[in-house]
Amino acid sequence: MTSTSTAENTGEAAVLAEVTDALRSVLDDVELDDAPITMDTRFVEDLDLESIDLVTLTSELRQRYGDQVDFPAWFASLELSEIIGLTVGQLVHYIAGRPR
């Protein structure tokens, strides 16, 4: 029997892999192997994402997850300081928490 936390962690691991793959597509000119992407990786401070990169990432993830994940509404609900400090883990939790 699988516990809920294990199932959630498995789901989050799959989402983390998808987000990492999407980031590699968006940031194809940046070497990501030097600093592996983890749940604690910050989009702005660690990956130097600019607003246009976030828009591109949102588009890439929308292609992968469709309408089930409303990224524009989620981003709009965040304060500027929250967006600046946004981590990969926060995005992963948001995606993993959406109904399939």
C-alpha cells in the first residue's frame, strides 16, 4: 500500500522532471548541468530568469499540462516579491496540486 505522502512525492518528482525539462527548453543557451535544478532553485536569483523567460516557461508548461493548470491566473495572484523569490518547488507544488 502506498502512503499519500509517497504518492504526492512521486507526483512531485514527475512534475519536477517536467519543469526541469521545460526549463532546459526555455534556457537552451544556459548551462544547467553546473547547478542541478532542485525544489529550492530560485527562478530569478539562481537561474537568472527574466520576465520574458517566465512567459516562455509558462507557454512551454501550458503545452505540457493544457488548461488544467492556469499559470497566468496563478502568477497574477502573486505579489512581485513572491515572483522574484519564486522557487521551482513552489511551481511544482502548484502543478502537482491541480486536479488531473
